[in-house]
Amino acid sequence: MTAPAAPGATSASHSLARRIVAAFVMMPVVLGALWLGHPYWTLLVALAAGMMAWEWRRLTAQGTVGAVGWAMVLLAAAAVLLLGFGQVPLALWALLGGALLLGLVASLGEGWVAGAWVSLGILYAGLPSLAMVWLRDDPVSGLATLLWVLFLVWAVDTAAYTAGKLIGGPKLIPRVSPSKTWAGLAGGAVGAAIIGYLAACWAGQPNPWLLTGLSLLLALAEQAGDIFESAVKRRFGVKDSSGLIPGHGGILDRVDGLVAVALIVAGFALWGGGSPLAVWGS
């Protein structure tokens, strides 16, 4: 006679099943919009930016949204749309100015700490979203760059989760994120390095180890972004940013690592003369 499964094991298996189903639904949508480019990619990222702002406001304001929260949603989404439709300076000024203005408004009604969280949330949702649209707009390497970025982030999350479960061992930062281990960090780095090497070979780069090394560093940034969001949630006593994605939590829970990676890659492209896939290409 087979012993019944433990309640914890059953719950974990159900959670994993929900995560897999949600991933199979989301990935075709994301990759399809990315492949088609503007306006589909712009609209999807604008929607995600608005949802990120909504989740941030709820997370940092004890579950409430209010007028300030909805203004955050509109501002983040509008900035992405402006940039996607060619208004780059206006998008940046709208986002930065809006972050300052809404932060001041929130400070008047809720105190300066709440205002600071509002301003930070607008930038947290808006700047990486602008980076994702701006990177895709490169007609030469935009698609390839974002495919590399997305698969790198997915590889880090998957490899870190797998290594952490299979190997376990010492915790990375138990007071902030109790589930993360040093083994998971190492596994994520290996996953990123593999994606970087494959992407460099696919792009025909004469020295694939350059992109491999950068991907390894981006894995650390991805994990740092994950830890930052965990610290914010712990600060406000929240487990998930929302329940929008079954088995995954919220949008912020899924893009916490992507936020950091997108900003770094966009910064490289801006000050390095182009995407690493193009600059280091053959």
C-alpha cells in the first residue's frame, strides 16, 4: 500500500505545476511580441510597466492603490509608449519629472518616506521598461540582444532554482531571502555563462569568451535584483508582490532580475557604442 504524500510535498507539486503552466502561457506571448517588434512589443512592455507600478504601490502602501497609485500606473505606461513612438527625450523627462512630482504629492499626504517609495517605484517600473523598448528598437541587433537577455535571465532563474533544490547547502542571505543558497548562485552563474557562450557563437563572434564573461557578471546582477525585491517585500511583510501569475506571484516577482540586467545592457549599448552582440561581433 502506497503511503499518502505529505501535505507539504503535495502543495509544492501543485505550485510547480502552476508555475509550468503559467510559463508555457507567458513565454509565447513575450517571444511573439518581441519577434514582431513595435508596436506589439511596445504595448506589451507598457502594460507590464503599468502593472509593475500598480504592484509596487500596493506592496509599499499596505495593499492600497489610491489616486497616487493609479497615477503611477498611467505615468509608467505612458513613458514607455512615448519612447516607443519616437519621443525619447519626452519619455525620459516625463518619467523623471513625474517621479519627482508624484513623490512630492505622496509626501504631503502620507509623509516623506511614503513619497520616497512612490518616486522609487516609478523609476523601478519605468526605467528598465524604457530600456527594453529602446534596445528592441535597434534595427540591426535589437531582436538578438533581447533574446540573449531574456534567455539569460530565464536560465539564471531555472539553474539557480534547480541547483538550490538539488544541492542545498549554506544560505546566501537568510535574513533577506531564506530560500537562496550559494549553490543556487553558482548554478545561476553557470546557466548564464552557457547562454552567453551559445549566443556569442550564434552571433558569429570571433571571441565568444567576452560575451560569456559578461553573461557571468550579469548573472550576479540578476541575482542582486532578485535579492533587492525580496528585501523590499520583507520590509513591508509581503510574500508575493501580487497573485496575478498563478504559481509565480506577481509581475515584480518575475522581472526582479530582468530589471537589473536590462538596465546594465542598455547602459553598455548607450556608452559602449552598441549592443555587445554587435560591438563584439565578427
